[in-house]
Amino acid sequence: MELDKDLRSVQEMRTAVKLANKAQKEFESFSQAEVDHIVKSVADAAFKESGRLAQMAVQETGMGVAEHKKIKNEVGSRDVYESIKDEKTVGVISEDTVNKVTEFAYPFGVVAGIIPTTNPTSTAFFKTLISLKGRNGIVVSPHPSAVKCTVEALRVCREAAEKAGAPEGLVGWISEPSMPATKELMSHRDIDVILATGGGGLVRAAYSSGKPAYGVGPGNVPVYLEKSCNVQKAVKQVVDSKTFDNGTICATEQAIVVDKNIKDMVVRELKNNNVYFLEGEEKRKVEDVISPVRGKLNPKIVGKAATVIAEMAGVQVPSDTRLLIAEEDQVDKQVPFSIEKLSPIFPLYTSRDKEEAKERCIELLDLGGRGHSLAIHTNDDKVAREFGETMPVSRMMVNTLASIGAVGATTGLKASMTLGCGSYGGNITSDNITAKHLINIKRMAYGIKEVSIPEAGTVSESSYTKEEPDIEQVVSEVLGKVDHSKVDKATVAQIVDKVLQKY
């Protein structure tokens, strides 16, 4: 009797976890040099296949731009490798000779990796590399809409790892994913930690699985164009960032907030960059495509080109249109332009000054991106620092493309495809997740301080002895300050005695 799809999926998952668990036990004994050789081999193989897998991802998911996905694959392979290659993850990783504390690394075990449809191959590369760097195995549940390209990316990684000496089965996956299999994967007794990148429901399921989990929140990222910015450069970067892979990176800008002093210049530059401004009925039509049911994003627009979305809405735009923009003055789940759209669509908000801009940015973050990211374009470092200190985000990009700056492509941030949102966003970390998050550290500490432990019964009931007050002295002091004709010594003595008895 043939098993139905869900049962096949669950059985495949169980087999993959069993193999990965066995392989990881062997991998745990590998030296740092052996681990690093395997990691480099995987990174090289993944980088080499970046272009082919980018094409596969676009063809299968219908999202994004192949040339841009190739860059993401390169970041997820080469850049991630470069950022972790020198990290110690085996044996002694730190030694404090002064305080006599030695730190040793040991792996979590087997990682459950959940991969999104928006970044199906780059995230597979990234999670595999950081898992292997820590001597972990990994079993991946791909998104159902991106199974073929994700599994192919993992196959490239597994073949390279095993060719370099990794135990067979160290990298595994579910080729026919289902929700029952994914949920059981996250709670499986042989899974030791979860890397969850996906929708809010999936991340919550990871956190409630009973396992240690790294999950990330949504990124309704505002970008603020402050009055001192280089308008021409800032606008070009914002447009390039927003259209990168048709807006599928969670750190991509989702709303423009601009100072009124430079608004006219910004609008002019946006139009010079092939941005189409929606007005009146056009705006209403696009709103209905963004969110046919108010409060919920239409998944059919995710990763689609601006011209495609305009056509879906029945709005005619020039064929070279890169972005759709509408002016907006409200922020609410019932306001389609203000939610996270993951596509080349922007609302444009105008602020009187930086204080109003702050308020608007916080409104947008509170709507669905709190803890994630914010971008600012300014030539005033004081303003940048002020926003950096006060905004409820885990990373803030200054004068660069937020989409790829947040993942480390144009900034000094750690190369990562999983961006923590910290306590602002209900996550355990605000870091860009990397190899260090997939190792445990144990510490050996020598005694360096002497302490004398007293024997039982050698200490008196109290080391504090209450000094009895001298009533005569107190009475004399009181009498010296009052009229003797109105009070006698005996009366004062009685009052003083009663007061002192209370203390």
C-alpha cells in the first residue's frame, strides 16, 4: 500500500534526521582543520553554482530577478564563508591566562533549517555553512513552492561536503515537505536547535516546539531621507535597493519618509529613476491588489515586477517603470501601502522635521517591523546617531542600500540571511545569525581567590551589639534646650525612656 503524501513526508524526515544524527556524532570528532576544509569546499561549490540556482529559483517560484538572486547566492556562499572562516569552533577557542579561564566549543547537534520561498537557495547555502562550521548536522524543510531549487542547492552542498570528507547524511532534507513533517521535525527528539526563517506562524511554531530556536520577525523597514542628505545619490540607492530581487529581502525598504524641505527634489529624482506615481483611482486599484482583504498581504504580488503588479491592478504604466509610489499620510493594517509588501511598491510620507520623521518611522515599525531594521540617508552624523540610539530596531543602515546592507553585502555587518529582531521583535537575539550562534561554550576555571570558610557555630548570633542609651545624658541635653519652669526633670526622663523602649 502506497503511503499518502503527508506520511511519505514524515517518514522521509525521520530517515533524514536519523542519518544526520549518526553522521553528526562522527563529525563531532573532526579537527578544526578538517571542519574548515569541508566548509570551504561547500562554499566554493555553492558559489560556483550561484547563477544556475538563481535561474532555477526564479523559474520555480516566479519571484525576483535571476541576476539579483545570483548576488544573493554569492553572499550566502562566498561572503558567509569569508565572515566565518577564521572563527574557532573546535576545542579550545579562548584562554584567559590572567583569570585562568579556558573556553571550549562543542556543537548543538542536529539543526532543523526552515527555508523561505523568497530566498530559497541563498538561505540553504547560508544555513548549511554555519551549521557545518560548528560541527552540526542539518536537516532542511524547504518551502513547498521552492522545493526543487532548495533541494538542488542542498544537494550541491552535500556532495561537496562528502567529497571533502564529511560523513554521509550530514546534510539532509525533506524533498516532499508538508506541514505535519515540518512540525514534527522541529519537535523531533534528535533535533537540537531550530533555524526558522519564514512566516510568523512558522516562527511561533518553532518557538513553541520546546527546542532552542532562532526565529526572525517581519521587516516593515522605513527609510528616512533627512534634509541634509545627498538627494540624487540617496534616491538612486533607495530605488536600486527596493527593486533588488523585486523586494524579496526582509530588510528591503518598505516606506519612504522624507523631510518636506527636500520633498520636491526627491520626487523629481524618483521620477528620473523610472518611478511611477499613482494618484486617485490608480492608487485605489493598486491598494486592492496589495491587500484584497484588508490587513493581509496578497501573496501573488510578492517578488513581482512593478509593471506586472500594475497590470494586475488594471493600471497602465510605462514599460520601463521600476517602482510604484503613492503619497500616503496614514499608517494602519487597513492602509495597504503602509504594510510590508515584499514587492516594488512604496508609500511616500512627508515629515515637517526629524522629530515627526521619528514618530512616523516608529509607527511603521510598530505596524509590523519592530526590532528589524531601519535605513537613513543623511550627512549629519548627529542625526544618524540620534536615530541609532532611539529607534526600536536591531540594525540601522546609513547611506546605503538597506536590502543588501543589512545582510552584510555593503556594510561591515556579519554576512547572514537570518536577521534577529531582539526583544523588540520577540526574538532571542538581535544579531545577524552566524556560526557562533550554533556552538555551545563550556568553561574551565581555576581557583584564583582564597576564601576562609568559618566552622559552624563559631559566629555569634549577631555581629552587631546594640549600645544602650545613656538616659541621663539625653535628659540633660533636652533640659538644656527647654524652659525649666514649664517642665521638670522627672517628666522628661519618663518621656525619653518610653521613646527609647520602642527602638
